[in-house]
Amino acid sequence: MHITSTMTFAATCDDVAAMLINPAFAEHVGKEIQALTVAVRPIEQGLAADFTLAAPDSARRIIGSQITVTELVTWQKPSADGTRVGRMTITLAGMPAESDGPLRLNPTDGGTDMVYDTNFTVKIPLVGKRLEEMTAKYLTQIIEACEKVGNDWLSSNRHP
């Protein structure tokens, strides 16, 4: 399943990149998506966040009552024009499922646009496509929460 998203932030590319690898920001995203638990840890050039969520009723028979979504975000150094390139990998614990795609922060007159473009796959014979459709909403939910929480975060001057 192809997922693409463009988020707009009223801040510089550097501020947005720093926010996305800030553990406190990841915890705010977890609250926004009503995660049961959130665990964050720094990784080289980025951050890993585990969000444990209640599984949808329609998928519980296959995946259980909860699902843990792990998001890894990394950034390269900024280019001369301020553009930042990174990567976001999302996996689902206990499932052969993955979304791995580039992130790009582009400076705009009003701040920054972040573009994420990926393919989400669940590699389980016969039910993989159906599970992709059921669980893709979690990926979309996290992405949408990043934009909402991010703009609140940046406007409240909580960023470094």
C-alpha cells in the first residue's frame, strides 16, 4: 500500500528535524494517538519510538489485542539551502510488516514542508493485503499526529 504525506510546519527545517528526534515530542505524539505505552530511545542520528496501541477489533483474531508500532527517524546533515533528508522506518512487532521511506524537509516562505513517501507491506500469504488496509490507519494516524502535535509544540516554544 502506497502512503504519501506532506506536512507543513511554521518553523525552520533544523527546528523540525530536532523536534522529530526529541523524546518529549514522541511522548506527546503518543498521547495524541492514545497509545497505551510509549517508549523512546536515541539512535545514531535520530530517535526510535515504540507506540503500543489497542488493535482494531477486526484484526484482533490475527494480531492479538495490542499492536506495537516502532518508528525510527534519522536525519542527515542539512544541505546548503537548508533542505534536510532523512528516513522513517515503521515496523509492527511480531508481524512481517514494514514501511521504510525517505523524509524530506523543504524550506518554504512560511516555514517547512515535510514530505514522506513510502510503501507499507505486510508479508503474510492470503491475509497480507487485508492486514495492510487495517493497520495502515495506524501509520496515517501517527503521521497526522506528528503534524498537529508538531505545530503545537513549535508554537509553544518547547523546541530547543
